[in-house]
Amino acid sequence: MLKFHLFFFTLLFSAEAAHAFESTRTLPAGVRNINIRGLYTTASSKTNKSGDREPLAEPLWRPLRFRNVLDGEEGLKRTQLAAFLASQGFGNEETVGDFYANLNAQINVWAPIFAWGISERLTLAGALPYYSASTDIKVGFRTNVGADRFIAALTTNSMNNFQSAIEASEKFQNAVVRLNERLEENNYEPLDRWNQEAFGDLTLAAKYLHYNGERVKFASQGGIVAPTGRVDSPDLLTDLPFGDGQWDIFAALLADQYVLPSLFVNQFFRYTYQAPDRRSVRWKTYDETVLAPKRETDFKLGDKIDAGLSFQFEQESTGITGGLGGLYFRKFGDRYTVDELAIKSELQRATDQDALYWQARLGYSTVAAYQRKEFAAPLTASLEYRRQYASRNVPITDFTQLDINLFF
Amino acid sequence: MNDYRLLFLGALALWACSCGRWASAHDQTVETLAIPKYPKVSDDVFSLSSRKPDTTYRATMLFIHEGADPMLLGEVLNASVYSREVFANARRFELVNDYKNLYSDTGLEPQTVTLMKKDLNTFELSQLQKNPMTIEERKTKIKDWFDQKVGSLPFDAAQRRSFDDAWGAYCEAKIVELASNSVFAASSYKELPTPQGLCSDYYASAGLLAGASCQNPKEGNYFTCLWQEGVGKTRWFQASAELTAEASSAMAQKKSQLQELLKVPSNFQKVLALDPTMVSINSNPVKNKITPNFFTSIFTQQLVKEPGNNVAWCSVPPFGIKDRKLSGICTLFGLAPLEHSPAEWINSLEGRSSENELFTIPPPTDVTLARFEDFVRYLGERDKGRSSEGDRLFHAPLQSPKPLVAPIFNDAGEEFLDRLDSVKAELSSVIYGSLDETALAEKDFRSKNISYREAKIAEMQDESKVLEAETERALSRGLKATNAPGVAHAFVEIRFHFRQVGSILVGEFWPKDAEVGNQAAGLFRGCFDLSQQETIDCPAELASGDSSDIRVFPAQLNRDPETGQINLAMKVEDPDAASLILKPRMEVEPGETPNYFMDLDSSAFKGRQLRFELFPNRLQDSLDILTGKVFLEDETRAVFEGGISGWELWD
């Protein structure tokens, strides 16, 4: 569960990800453009399937059940513990405590996007983002009334099993250490700070301007995303993937309608098909995350829809640009080829996502000044702010993005 | 080139603003319950210089089956805890109430109550003698009381007729009983002693005890009267139309035999009176039977029902009956052809037998009130040849060097004793006369005191029985649980004995099956110096107290002062001598309680270490217990392991 949210977290900032301020505009023939996009953000919460906000580490807020305690024992000791629980009327699903965690993620993206005007109507582009990401997790544990009853049952004078009670109490005190030991026993990395820097998925795209009217313009866009970024490790519970590990194909329709010469309304719709693939996945269930074997598993990530509406302003005389817009994102649920229902359900849980954002942008363009020979280079710089309005199963990541474009 | 420099600078700025920042999560707390502490038990056998320097633990040793079903094993655990709890209840009851010394059957309280009752009787009689009632007065009053009592019984006409028939049989049976009573045969009376004070009307109406021999006999000897005019005229000697010809003939023969006996009544009387000149007793088995009740029991029981015994008795010479005519006395009574013996009628009408009731009288609705049979019994019972209260009240011995005592009905059963006060209260004014006010108050006080003590004894004994039954149930539950298939390799009863010799703690272990009589034939022994807190070899002088037929094997004893844990480990070299041997499971029907068992044979123990990890505790501040684990280990691992549950033994 945790991994999918973090996975989405990085995709939000990938080079091909949509933002509200699209346009039908293409580069003039022979003109090239390099866009340096940079952003920095953090996240510590997400929305659940009801759209309510909850900590990013919520999937780790798991109860410790008697079943888990039993799993930590073996042989006759396990049998005796099971007998004790049965004799005292404790159910295996009853809890003795709860693990709590605080997880924070941070991501820096530095994404150079190169574009080249092949003709007046066709522009090709390529982007390869570079990620620097880190997460930090702190885990706590609190016993509950179940543990109180358990210890009390062991320490009645007639039961007289203080030795086991003390042993159990010490294990509760070391629950976090023991959790990490159990993770390591099952070939996980312990829950700790993580960071990595690497390239993400490579995006190649083409945009064609179909209609270039005075007031209305139509364009289409298509492209692929190559799986060049690091995928998430099945042995790390808190790492961030920089790519989704399979090929994507996307296509978009864009329309600009000029209300004034310096103000237009853009609408776009984009569909991204995510190709099926196969990779190593932990076959976990909702109740058992740790004792989950790794299996090569066929999967198909859900396709994505992006749609946006924006009002964009560009005043050539001053070079000031700006805009206000909204963006709708939807990703359909993933599908995993697993026969066991509990595993399949867990792997596919909370992968159906949607979100609604609003965005604002303010920038400055020297293109007109350059053309007037008043500025040395044709470039634009803009500052963009994006805020999540509502979402389901999506990390809450408001951020500010800085773009610098140079035309040459 | 300026363009590119500008782009480079922009990119560098973007890079710089995003580097060097790392995610940081908030610390989370670990909040768990406090770690429990081992219980501190003071003044137990493991405490140095304890006031309790010697404790034997009764324990069970369970070797758990590796594939045991947790649910079944859980029941074993529950049974184990339940056992300790119920034994703690029993121990606490014993300690709080000092039950054994005070309230058990042999305790001080029941003995005190018996004495108090005797004292009360003596007191009452002595007080009544201050206003004595004559025998004639008693006879008159009891006759009126009886008429009124019978009249109040809820009989219809048919039932009344049946009652009268039964009452007649009873009154006649009482004649046989008194006539064959050794005390009567040896006594003289101022006037005819009545066999039962309540029967005077019947005897008069039936013409019994009314012949010439009953009128002022010489020296107050009513023997002939009672036999001639009493026994000889009872239904056991009377032919009637209801009898078959064969039975009538037998009756005639019996009567003829009796007449023969009574031709020389003195000899017959001497035999019944157990006169040593007539009865020489050489055989111990027979001598033990010769009691004042001996002949009574023969005559009233009618040995004809057991012809073999009858013949056998008659052929035994030790009785030394010199008058050969007397040799027929057994057949005289043994040939009675009637369906019911005198004893059966007596037992029925006196309510002394719940079986074969010949006539049933409806009891009062209030169970605490006396039944009709209780009054009859109170006045008529001659238990084991002793005199009855009726004898004491209605007989007038010619010479009475030793006054008759009131019966105490020790063997009468709780139900009768519970109603006895009601009987006495109702008859008090009829047969005893009256006490003056002061005596009555004292009697009342003493009676209440006795009643209170009896109630307390009954309460304590009831509680003791409940606890005893509960402990039996607990043990049975444990045996059933452990005998379930696949639960255990062994469930055996064992003993631990710990004692302090100076500052040395001596620990001994043996299986219960190793006991011969009350002591172990083979045991393991280890020693621990409590003052130095170290395991030591047991001093040689300890062995000096051992019986020569005990085999003692060495063990290592250790005690952890922090946790109180007791460790006792021993190498089992000779499992047969230590009784660590196969003990087959008992085959039982469903619902029955199986026994302890050991599926492991001696080879499983031989050469291995048996090790106990024991934790002492005390339940309800009364019962010291030991629980823990047992391991049977070879050099590398525990081959078998299981649990120990034990509690101290007490007397």
C-alpha cells in the first residue's frame, strides 16, 4: 500500500505529467528550446479512498495481533502459547498493541526538456528528469488493553507464569526493534531513512498543430515513456520509485481559444495507456505485510486520464505571462495476475486514484524583447504553484515549480 | 554564448535550491505496560531460616506431545490452574477454620456436642426427678397421647384398618424383641415390663401378656410370662386359616417346641441372659458375636431366610447349650412361615429402614416436624441390645443398681436427629413431667448452644465435602484432559520435598510410583547453600537419616535469589530404580476418569538429564505452590519438555 502512494508521488513530477497550462503552440521550424524545470516538495499525508486526509505512514499503523505474536514463536513454545491463548479465551485476531509511524518524503526534480520545431506545425520533444529523493520514517508502538489482559492472565497467582509475562513485556518494549528484525529475517531492509538520486523515465513526444485559426487553434500530441527510471524495490517499504517500470503510450488533444489577443483559454484531454509487464512483487495481504514472499508477477498498471482547463495571459509588450487553471487527474486501478484473492486485493488496493488541482502561474518572457533586439536571449521564466483541491488515494503534495526556457 | 551561460546559471540555481534537503520524520514513542515483577513469597521453605523449613509438594509432570492440539492443551492448562485454585480453597478453609481439629468427625466440636447432649440429658433427668412422674401416670398419659396421635393421622377407614394390622404386628414383634433381650432375661421387675409403652391397648385387646404367669411372678421374674403369654401367642406361633396346611403344621411344631423349652424356663432364661454357667465361649469369632443383642437379632431377624446360616449356627458347639432341648431354639424361630420377620415390622414402624417399608404413614408437610415413626422409634428403639427410652420410662426394675440411661441415637442418622427435638418437645409433658422455670431456661439455653454447634459442624462438614468433591473433580478434569489422544507423552504424579538443614536447602524429587508404603524407594537429591547462594554437594550426614532401603541419586539444586526460580537437574542413570518407567494408559469408558500414564519407557530417560525450572508462589495466602517447566535433555537439546504443577501436601 505504502509503495503505491509513493510511486504516484514521483509520477506527479515526471516530465510527461500534465499540468494545467498546456497550449497548442509549437516551435517555429528550426527553432529549438531547452526547458529546465525544477521543483522541490515534501509530503507527509495522503487521501484515502473516501478522500479524507491521513498520514502517509497510515499503512504502517498496523495492530500487533496475537496471530503475529504466535508467528514469532516456533515449536513447542508456539504450541504452548496457542494453548494459553485458547485457555484464556483470547482470539488470534485480538490485538495487543498498535504500531505507529511518521513518514515524510522529500523530492527534488531537475528535468531538462528538449524540444525542436521540425516544421511550423510539428514539434518533437524529449525529457529525462533527474530525481533526488529521500524518505524518513520513525516507528512507535503502544500496547493496549489486550496486552494488559494478556499479562494479567499470565500473572495471576494461580497461573504463576511470571517468567513468560516478563518475557512478553520485554518483547513489547522492543516491538519496533523486533519488527525490523522480522523485516530483515524476511529479506526486507529495516525501516529507516532512505535517499537516492537517479534519472527517471525518458519521455519522447510530438505535437502537431492541426488548425491555426485567428481565434481558435487545435493540436494533438502523442508520445511514449520509456522505463529508464529506477523502479521501487520490493525489499524497501519506504523507497520512492523514479519510474513505473514499463512502457507508456500517450495521446492528447489540445485546443486554444483566444478571447483577447493576449488572453486565451486552453482545454486539453490526455489518455495514457500503460503497457502490461512483469516484475518482482511482494505477495502481501492486508494483514500480513512482512511474511510476504517475492514473486515475479504479471501486472498492468491502470491507464491515466488528464484533463485541464486554463486561462493564460501573455502580453508581448511587457513580457509578462500568467495563468489560472484547473487540472483533473484520474488513474484506473492496477491489475495483478495473482490467484490468491487476499494478495490480489491487497496489491490492487487503493490504486484507483483521482485528483483535482488548481494552478496559478506568473512568468516573464523575453521572446518579444529579443525579437525587438532589446534582450540578448529569447527565454522565458515562470513560477507555478499547484494546490490539490480534492483527491482519492493520492499523496497531498502542493508545490511550486520553476521553469526556465531558452529558445535557440 | 551569453544565452548558454544564462541557461547554465538558471539550471545551477534550480539545482542549488533543491539540494541538501532531506526528509525528516517525527520521533514516535514506545509506550508499553510495565514489566511485571516476580512474586515475593516470604517465609516459605525456600526462605532462609523460614518458620516453614519443610514442605512436600504434590505435583504432576506433563511431557507435552509435539503435535498437541492447542485447544486440547489449553484444557490441560485450565485444569491445572483450576486444580491449584480449588486446592487453595481447601487449604484456606482448613487453615481458617482449623477444620480437621475442630469440625471433622473426630474433631473436638462433635465430641463436645456429644458430651453436651449427655450432660443435657443428665441435667434434664435430674431436674425432672425434682417433680417425678410415676410410671402409672406416664402410662395413662402416653395412652391418651397415642390415641390422639393416631386419631390425627390422615387415614381413611381402609388405611386405618391397615394401620391397625401393622401396629399389631409391630407390638407383637416388640414382645419377641424384649423377650429375647439379654438385659431383660437377666433382670427382675416390680411389675410386668411392657415391650413398648405405646402398645398397652393392643396387648390388652389381643389378650397378650395376661395369663397367670404374668401375675406377680416369683422374684419379679417375668421371663415365663413374656414367652408363654407373649411370644407364644404372637402371630409367629399362631396357626391361622390364611396359612397353608404345611405352614400351619410348621406353626404347630414351633409352638410345641416352645412349650418344650418353657418346661424348664430357667435354663432357657440363663442362655438368653448370657449366663456364663450356661454359655461357654471358646471361639473368638463366635465370642465377638455374643452381645446383649445376639439372641434378639437371631429371633427377630428369623434366620430361616438364610437356611444355610441357620443350620450352621445350630451345629456350632461353642454355645455349650447344656439342656439339649435348647438346641432347637434356632429352628424354633428359623421355621417361622410368615412373610415378614419381627425385625422387619420393627424397622418399618420405627422408621429405621428406608427399604421394604411394610406400612407407610404420611409424613407431616413440614419436614422439620417429627413423623409418627419418630415417636415410636424414640420410645421403642433398642439399638444393639441397649435399653430403649420406653424401657427407662415404663419399666420398674426390682433392683436397679445401675439406672438405665437415655439413648443418644448416635447411629440414627441426621434426619432423625434433626427431628429429635421436635419429638422430645411434644412428648415432654407426656412422659417426663415438667421442669421448673429456671431449669427450663437452662435447658433451652443448652439446647440452643448444642443446636448452634451442631449447625456449625454441619455447615463445616458440608463445606468440607463440597471442597473435597471439587478437588476430586479438578483432578479428574486434569486426568481426562491429559489422556486425550495426542496431547501428552506422559502425565505422572510426582513429589518434591524441600527442607532446610541449617542453612542448606535440600531438594528431593521422586515419582509417586516410586513410593513403597509412605516413602520413596528411590529419589533424587540436591543441595543448595542458602547463605552462600551456591549449589553444593549434599553433606554426607544427610544420608544418615535415610532408611537403608532408599536409593538416593545425586541432583544439582540451584535457586535464583532475584526471581525465586528453583532449578533441580539430575542425570538419570537408572530410570528403573527411580520409577521413570512405562505406565500404561488405563482403558476407560466414556465419562470415566482415567489414570496417570507414561508412554515413555525407561530407555527414553536413561543417560539423559531431567531438569526442572520451578517457580514458587502462594495462593490465597495459604497454599504454597510450585509451577514451571520440565525438560528431558540429551547433550544438545531438549528431547521432551512439558509442565509442572504442584502444591504443598498437608495432613
